[in-house]
Amino acid sequence: MPRSGRRRSRIVAFQVLFEADVSAKPIAPILERHSREADLDEDADAFVRRLVDGVQAHLEEIDATISRHAGAFPLADMAPVDRNVLRLAVFEVLFDNRGAPLRAAINEAVDLAKGYGSESSGRFVNGVLGAVALAASGRQEP
């Protein structure tokens, strides 16, 4: 596995968020363990930490955004994979202005959802993030 790259960093960040969410354990030791095990280069590790810290810092706003755009699927009932992929992507789309272009962030999230989630996870994540992106751009949803 490569030691660098944003894709690899997003996978590690997702794994940290997912594990902390489903285990209800503190995120710091989970982040440290995953960081050590992933053996990422310095830039990739810094990106993981920026993503995880950013999601944690904006969690209430991120969850409110997801709830608003996935109203038929309460956050607590959502599959943990979908919930955490969405949290990561919504952070990148709405709060991380140093990150990837919008389309790249959405595509990466859909790929994560397809790789770790159910058969319908990719479509679900794409739909929610599409609605978030439309709202963020100020355009009306259909």
C-alpha cells in the first residue's frame, strides 16, 4: 500500500471515524493506532489528522447538514459506513477550503461507500452529497 496520497489518507480517516463511531471509544487513541499502522508519509499523515480533527470540530454542523439532506434516513438509523463517509465528505465540501475540488471529494466518498458499504451505499452517498453541494452553491434543489 502506498505511504502517501489523498485517497489513502481518506481511507485511514474514514477508518478512524468509523471505529470511533461504532465502538463509542475516544477518537485520539484510535487515530494514533491507525496512523502508526498505516505508516503514511508526513504529508499524508497530516492530511488524515486534518480530516479527523475537522470532522470532530464541526460534527454538530456536519450531522445537521446530513440530517437536512437525508431526511428520510435518520442519522442514528443510518448505516455506520454511510454515516461516516458522509461526515468526512461533508467536512471536505463545506469546511475544508484547502482540499480537493468538489467533484473529486464527492467521487472519493462514493468510492469509499462502494468499497466499505452495502450495494446501495454509493448511490445513497452520491445523492446526499449532490444535495449538499447544490445547497452549498446556492442553487435550488429540484
